[in-house]
Amino acid sequence: MNESGHRSRPRVALIHDWLTGMRGGEKVLEVIANLFPDAPIYTLFHFPGAVSNTIESHTIHTSFLQSYPGLRRHYRRFLPLFPVAVEDFDLSSYDVLISTSHCVGKGAKTNPDATHICYCHTPMRYVWDQQETYFPDRDGPVARIRNIALARLRRWDVDTADRVDSYVANSNFVADRVSRFYGRSADVIHPPVDTDFYTPDDRPPEAYCLMVSALSPYKRIDLAIDACSSLGLELRIVGEGPRRDVLERRGDDKMQLLGRVDDLELRELYRGASCFLQPGVEDFGISSAESLACGCPVVALGRGGILDIVENGVHGVLYDDSENSSTLAAAIDKSTSIRFNKTILRRRAETFSVASFEEQLKELLELRLPGWNLF
């Protein structure tokens, strides 16, 4: 309480690993930033124009990495410096820190009286259980140096886990990862889906499959390419990433790498697709939920966060074999024989609406931050 007897408004800062594009994590940050319009955003590096106007409207503080030559093209190579960079931020003047983190954001230092709440997209995959997927080359001096760096980063990740006062996970799958790797419990609040924008239309589906994904190894886009090729189906892929050249060589003339598209074009792609593909293990899978919002069923590997989204046979088809493209092809073929109800798909997506996310997050913040006038 202040001297007049009213609850005080806390000084809030937001932290996000990096701002290089509008993917699922940035969509979460956007909604949180809207709830705290005066809060500055701290991030390791920011490529102006790469994120939404809502995020860009905030004061954005970057780390010393921002000025490094070659950062825009090769920022992943600076991974060993990320812990130092995030710890270099001076956050001592803030009462509340809200981090949205899949890398080092949760390790930021605050003053002892501040409260740090972390919306955790996942503990770092590449230092924990997916190191071989990200870095398949394990021999030679470069691999040995990299393994040493990753081992140090893994120790740092554990050592800094208790800098967070309260974890929020984006799925039950991630809550389990937080428990296993950090020894901490986490509340689950699913990410927000813009169900006001992503809506179905009345057209029949066209004969193409859709993926919306960073072009990264763990996404298993190679399996989708092979499965669609074996079925003679067109595959349209939205997204950019380090494996673009490899995937271009793998695909046939029915594969399209569309790169980044605007929201209107993405909505049209969702509406027209016969099914949305997710062959990799996702922590949640916000694109799958957007697909359902547009009335497009999902064909996905039945592991990870997708289990919070899709009921097999109701909202799409789930399959088990993560390494065999023929299993994915069979699941795609099965999905075409099912007449999915767009209303049921849409109703499922609406459980992940922005309004639902905001309501759940506000309730949690008020529970974890008693005495503050937050909103």
C-alpha cells in the first residue's frame, strides 16, 4: 500500500531471448506486452521490423551482442555468450520481471526483493535431450569444443533455475520437462491463438498439405517431404531457417518453400489445406491450433504438446513412429478419409483464445503477486 492507502503499481520489465521474427514465442510476448504497455523489453538482440508493432512500440533494450559483426546471419554461433549477455542486464530497479524464455531469459538477474515469473516455452532442447538432433556431427575438434560449451551451458541452466520464483509452462509436456531438468513445478497456461483472425470459410479443402515451421532439424520436415512425395501430394511449407538449402534439394516439384508470409496469406493457406502436418515433437504447437481455428485438421506425431491440442480422430490423426515417413504418409491418407467437422475443430481452437490466455495469466499473476495493483 502507498501513503494514500491504495495498492502501488509495480515497476515491470519483460525479457525475451531474442527478437528476430514473429513465431509462437513472440505471439505470447505480444499479448503480455499488451497487458503491460509501459514495460520495457530486454532482449539479447533485436532486428528492427522483424516483430509486430505492439512489441516494437515498447522501449527495447538489447545486450552487447547487438553490435557484433555478422550477428544477423550467424547469431546461433554466439550461443556460448548468451548467459553472460543476459546476466549483464541491469534489472535492479524493477519489482517484477516477466520472462518468456526458451533459452537463457530465465537466467536474468533481479534484485533480491523482485519477483521473477517465467513463461517457459521449453528448457533448452539443444543442451538437454535433443543435442544430437541439432548437432549430428559428433567427431572432430569443432564438435569437441561445442560439446564442452554445451556442457557448461547445461550446468548454467541448472544453476540459474532458482532465479525464477514461479514457472508457467505452455503445455503439460513442458511442465514435465521443467520438473525433470530444473526440479521445479510449473503451472500450465496454453499460448494464445488469435481465433478472431484465424477463422474458417466455406470452401472445400484443396489437395495440398501445409506446414508452418522454422526450417530446423527437430521439426522433421524431411519426413513430411518424403511422405507427401510418396503420396503424390503437394506440400507447402511456410517458414525460414538454416536447413532451407538442404530441404530444397530433398523436395520434388510438388514442394513449395514459401518463406515468410503475411498473416492474410497464412490464413488463406490454413483455410485451403487438406491437412496441417506436424511430424516433429513440439512443446505446444501454436500453428496446429491456428490450423484448427481455420477448420483444417492436424496430422501429427502423437507426442509432446500436441496431446494438449488434438484428440485423435476428432481434430485430426495422431501417429506413433517418429522416424518413418511411411507412417506419416499412412496418417495423411487416413485423414483424407475422415469427414472432419469444422465446427468441432473451431470449438477446440477457441479454448486457446487470446481472451482465455489473458484471463488465466491475470489470475495467476494476481495470485503470485499479492499486494500489487497490476492491471
